[in-house]
Amino acid sequence: MDNEAFFRKYRRLVEIVRVKVLNLPVRALVHFWDPDYRCFSFGSIDLCPTMEEYEMLTEFSNNLYIIYFPLRYDKIIPELSKLLKIANLEKFLEKSAIGLKWRMLEIQMEKKSGLEKERLIALGIFGLVLFPSQTGVVSLEAAAAYVEYENTQINLVAAILAETILTLNHCWRTGKGEMRCCMQLLYIWMVSHIETKKNLSSIIFYSSPKDP
């Protein structure tokens, strides 16, 4: 894979994947979440991840305020099939049809090279990291976000942040449940506010585009 070309297209996604998340501190954050004000309340201090902060971490294109409209469900699989050049992609669907089995996509990745392989890697990052759902499944919503990014290079920060807030609301209200949001970005954001002497964008340091 051409790491530099991948970085130019998908920005810091590979670096975000490599972030090692300590789950307990992130789970502890839930207890400080205020679902009414949609922020973390630490005594007299209120904090919340912003689109500008997430945009800095992901380095998506600057069209931050263009509205993202997901594809209709009946168009997701055909559009994805064209991008990946995989026929009969429907057979990769879970029985519940909520998403695609990642293991089956991995097998396809072993047979691919060049652009199609890079696209499968990016789809995996979208489905398993940015917009996670069930373990080992790339949800149709994540697939739709990926297709839109491929076609328009749209900035998905608002969608990522919305999923984070919805997850925090759910976990706070129920007191249980998986954190189905991009844990890596939330963790980096949390660390950046603890490590006050460091610049937010310097928290990610795990690789450069030239690394193997």
C-alpha cells in the first residue's frame, strides 16, 4: 500500500486506528456526562468535544459545515459494490441485514491489490473504528458514510461527533451498554485536556505517512 497516497486521501485515519485506548478512563467519563447540556461537568467546569477539535484530529477537508446526507439503504450496497469491484456483495450481509461481515471482506482484501485493497482497508476503518456497531460487522450506516466520503470527500466530523454524543447519552441513562462511537478520538480528546502543556494535534504520534 502506498502510505503517502493513503494519507493524502484519508488523512489521519491510520494513525487514529493505532491509538491504544484505555477503556476504564473513558468509561469513567460517562459518570460526568450531562445529557441535558450535552457536556462533561467537572464541578464548575464544563467540557465537550467540539467539531473544530475533532476536525483538527482527523484532518478531514475544511468543508466542515456541509451537511452530510446518507445514502438511501437500497443504494448503499450497489454503490459500495462498484467502488470495491466486488460482485454479489449482498451475500456478505448479516442475516439481520444490519451490515456486512468484516471477516468476509477481509478474505476479499487478501485477493485484492492497489486501489481496491486500499478502499477495503478504509471501509474497515470506517466500519470498525469511526462508526462501530456490532463486533465484526460494518454497519450499513458506516458503509454509507464511507461511500459518501469516497464520492465527495465530505467532512464527516459532525456525524462522528453526533454518534459520540448519542452513545454518551445512552450509556449515562442506562448505566450500561457498549460505547458505540469512535473511542480513539474521544480518548485523544480526553488526554489532550489532561495533558494541558501539549498541543491537541500532537497527541497523535504513532506513525507518519512514510512508516511501513
